[in-house]
Amino acid sequence: MSALINHTARVHAVLSASAADRWMHCPPSARLAEQYPQTSSSYAAEGTRAHEIAEQCLRAFKDGQPEPIYEGDDLRIRGELQAYIDGIIETYNAELAIHPDTTLILESKVDFSQYVPDGFGTADVIIMAGSRMYVIDLKFGQGVEVNAQGNPQLRLYGLGAYHLYEDLYDITHIMLEIRQPRKDHYSCDFMTVEDLIQWGNEVVKPTADIAYEGKGEFACGDWCRFCPIKNCKHRAAVNQKLIEDHPDPAALNKKELGVILQQLGQVKSWMDTLTSYATDQILSGEQIPGWKLVEGRSIRKYVDEDKVVNKLRAEDYADAIIFEKKLLGITAMEKALGKKVFNELIGDLVVKPAGAPTLAPESDKRKEYNWQQRLIDEMEIEEE
């Protein structure tokens, strides 16, 4: 079955849904990005494989067939997808109990070209249930939490899915969902069809037409993180101006400090991007005036651990000297025992201490740190 499901061969649109957050904020970046080679990473390859395995498992459920047998790294990925797969099946079964004609659609190509020139993409999961349509997107990454609210990629998939099935189903509402199993994160955005179409016509279409022509104004922000234009002059100008406008941190008042703190992430991200870009350029044979690559810090390692053990044992060294006994970490232990058994046996022996105070914008969803309560909690009260 795995040989029949290969997501790496898919083509991508100029104005792809996955990059919509970028080209909607920075329209000319879409055409300019075409001049830069498309790069991949081990994280992207892992995400692609996760989508393939998720499709295989859900298709097996839909067809009433056993799942494929996974080995090696695929087995690990399959385990990390469990919550996602269970969630899809649970949603489908719940709707099926109410609407007998509920339909589960997997990896469906959707066309939203009436809003975005040549716009198309692939929806991971679509569930048709009565007048409601679910459009569900799997995010396998565990670095950045992705939310469904206002998510342009998910909304474009929703538009494409609606127009694909509008003649077959009387759809009035769309549930847009992001499921991110490795972060134990679920997010949804519930919209009427009218609101979604209005967004497509009034917000997306005018910008997409400009972006497709390579016109519009450059703008930098969080969307720059995944932009292939690593040496963007506009981004450089904006960040350099920020640094030049505030040369002396000691002179900042509290209001200025708050403003510049909001922009520090952008400056750091830009510097990291330039550093990575310059490194890649030098490694490819180019020269950056005034810069070179040097060997970084390294640590010693065994060439072959088995040979080390055999040689020391041959010299009559005991295993107690060669090896160290160490309790498995909580995540590894939970995986070894299974979450249910782990909670039953040692769940009461696990605590999660409060984290150290971390600076965050007010929009952050986490609860505000209460340093006074932290001091009270840490105080030792002597018994009389």
C-alpha cells in the first residue's frame, strides 16, 4: 500500500495555500521566490511521510482492511499519529451516528482558482455530515503551534472543498480544523459558507491577482520565516532601521522598550536567516567578503561502541564500570509502558514544576506568571 501513496511527487502552485500567509502579506514575494531553488529538510521529509502513513491508516479504516505493518522510523511516526487518527475516526463515527450518509474523503485535490490564479491544493481530510463540512489539516511539526482561526491555508482548502462538493451536498457551515498530534494541539474555526466566500472574494482575490503579477508592496513579518528569499533587501532595510533607530538601550523608556521587544523576534530571525544563507553560500563555493568558515566546537565520540565494550570486557573490566544505569526519562517511559499503564502505575509519582519566567507578548495564550505566588509556594513552613 505504501508504494501507492507518495506525496513527494506532487506539484505546487505559484500561489500555494501553504504559503498564503506570506504572499497575502507580501505579494511580490511569490514571483520573486520562483527564482530561488526549492529546498527541503529532514523535517519536511518526515512531515511528508507522516501524511502518507496517516492516509494509509485512515484508508484502511475506511475500507475495513488491516493497517500496513510498519517498521523502524515508520513505526515511531505511526505511534505519534495515534491521537490524530483516533480523532478523525471519532469525529466520523460521531457524525455517522447522526447522519447515516456521512462521508469520509481522504487526500482530496481541491481547486480554489476562482479566488487565486491557478490555485489548488490537497485537503488531508474532508468529512461531509448533513449540512456541515469538516476540512481537517494535519500538522506534524512540533516546533510552532499552528492555529485554525483566520488561517489562510485552511480557509483556501475550505473554499476549494466547498466548490468541489457544492453540487452534491447542501453545505451551509464549514468546520476548519488543525490537528497537531505531537504538540497535543487541536484548533478549529467554524464559519458559514457565506462568510468564507465573502473572505475569498473581498480579501483573497484582490491580493492574489496582484501577487500573481509580481506586483504590490514588500512587507516583512512572521511570514518571512519560511520565505525562500533569504537575502531579501527589504527585510534587511527594515531590520537595520530598527537597530539604527535605537542605538542605546539605556535610553529607552518603558513604552519604547515594549515596542522594540515586539520586534526583537524579527531581528533575531533575520540574523539567523542571513547566517544560514551565508554559510550555505560559502559551502557552495561562493565568497562573502570579510567572512570565512571555521571549524566549530566538537566533542569526542567512540568510533564503534560495540568494539569498546568487547575490548574492555576482554581486559576483565566489569559492566558496572563500563555502563551506567539510568532511569528512563518520562517521555521514553510513557512510550515503553503505554500511556494508560504509565498513568495507572506511576502517574502519581510524576510532577510538572512551574517553568522559569519567560518574556512573552500579551497576546500569548499562556497564563501570566505570578512571581508572588511562586515565592509563597516555595516557602518552607516549619511545623510547631
